[in-house]
Amino acid sequence: MLIILIVLFGIQKIRKHRLRINSNDPLYYYSRMVSPSLRSVIGITLSTLLLACNNAPQKDLPFIGNHTINKDTVNGEVVTDTLLFKVPHFEFTDQHGQAFSSHEHLKGKTHVAYFFFTSCPSICFQMTKQMKRVQDMTERLKNFEIVGFTVDPKRDNPERLLEYAHKFDAKTNKWHFLTGVADSIYHLGWNGYVVGMGKNDSAPGGFIHSERFILVDKDMHIRGMYDGTSAAEVATLVKDAERLIDSYKP
């Protein structure tokens, strides 16, 4: 790609400005050895290649998790079927003290999940700032939700979560902060969103959790994991979420 751009730039220099090129310049040999008509052909070809590179189809997002492989024998032949991993159903309490059910609130929707706690002295502040960027960049996306799970539910009650939400100007109709029983949250994290977490007295704030933002499609399949402290990866997450939602359109 870079070579194509350099050559195209050189062609434009020769064509438009008719520069007197020094013999030490590589473009000197190009201009001496290649006729104007051939340079035009090369320019068109390289431009076409550059356009093709930009329009190259993107790879489908992966399906992440421990998939189940089922094998059966049909008419004497072994048939293999893959059952894609899904985040299991869950129900916790949101920042308004209301029940939040994945069946009810996330059905048919793409969402991004993450784990945090309000008294976290390390990466949570940066993660939440980046999630605020996700909120702002996906404001016009339909059927897209953000779900944060506290790993310190003993202290992070609904009132505290709502205060934390306001601190980051969260729009709580689409950005949900959930609390509940610690063991249930940890089980969902480890076995549902496949990220580690838990109580650890030697960790900053007394808890450990992943920095990952987890992108989940409308069928509860995990489709991507991103560093929640990285602005570049968060931008990729948003693009991938847009791709997913666009793919559902008829």
C-alpha cells in the first residue's frame, strides 16, 4: 500500500509540475526509463489496485467461547454439528433498584459488557471514560446497550451505582450498572463473558477484574474483546458493533 502511494505521488510530481529531477532522486530513473504513455497506464493500474485494497471485504467477526461439538451417525456417516457458545441468562438489579433480566432487556439487542467497581483506584476510571466514548459514538445506534457489572456488590448498591453513573454523564436508559450476589456475578464473568475477576486483598481496592470490553451480538454470542483502556481498540469496538447491527438489516 505504501509503495503504491509513493509511486502515485511521484507520477503526479512528474506530470503536474514537470520538475527537473536530480539524478540522485529515484524518480529520475523512473522518468528516463518509462515513457509518458506507460506511466499513465501504470498510474491507472496502481490507482485501481489502491481502490481495490480500500474496498476489500472485511472478515466476519469471530464467535468466541467454548463451543460444543456434537457428533451423530446418519445413514452410516458421521455428522458434526457445532453449537455456538452463548452468554447464559442472568438477572440482577440495576442502578434504579429495578430488576434487570437479560431475556427482557437484551433480547434481540447487541450489547457491550464490562466489569468494574466504584471504589476502584486503578483502571476503572479510565475504562469508564472509554465507555463514555462508546456511549457517545453509538448514540444513534438502535438496539445497542451497555452493561456494567460491579465486582464489589456489597458496597455498590443501586444508590451508589446511580451516583457513579451521574458522575460520568451516563444515559441510564441504555447504559446499565448492575449489582447482585457476588458469587453469581463472578460465575457469570468467568463462565459467561469468559473474563476473570474476584476478591483479592493484595490487589488495588481489594478486587481484580479484566480490562476487557466484551461485544455480544443479539443472539448472546461473544463476537469481540477489546482493551477498555485503549482509545484505538474502543474505536474498533464501535466499528464492529456498527457492522453487527448493519448485518441484521434485511
